[in-house]
Amino acid sequence: MRAEEAKTRIDKALDSAGVGIYRIRLIHGYHRGTSLYRMIREEYSYGREPRVKRIESGSNDGITELVLKDYF
């Protein structure tokens, strides 16, 4: 998937995330997923997207998680 297509899908997932959704897990791959990884970091971190509280690495280098809210 290209970065533009991925951004469109991520934005749709953010729009449809209900109150019970705490995280969105993005699987971008490790070796050939670097362009998606960079796009995710650039577009959704540093306060650019108000719905995303922070970005965390997943259980391996091919996964990034968008944290929408903390568990309490």
C-alpha cells in the first residue's frame, strides 16, 4: 500500500473509532515498510492529529500503535 492510501485508511479508522477504542494498531512491515513508518510518525505525532495522544512502538519493529486514550 502506498503512503497516501494508508493515510486515507488511517483517517477513516480514526473517524470511526468509538469511545471504547483506546488504540489503533498499524502493521506496516519492517524491511519494506519504512515509507509507511515515516509517514505515520510525521502525520500523527507531535500534536499534528488531536485525536492521537501519542505513538508507541508495537511488539516488533513492523508495528506502530496510535494511542487515542489511556486505560484507567
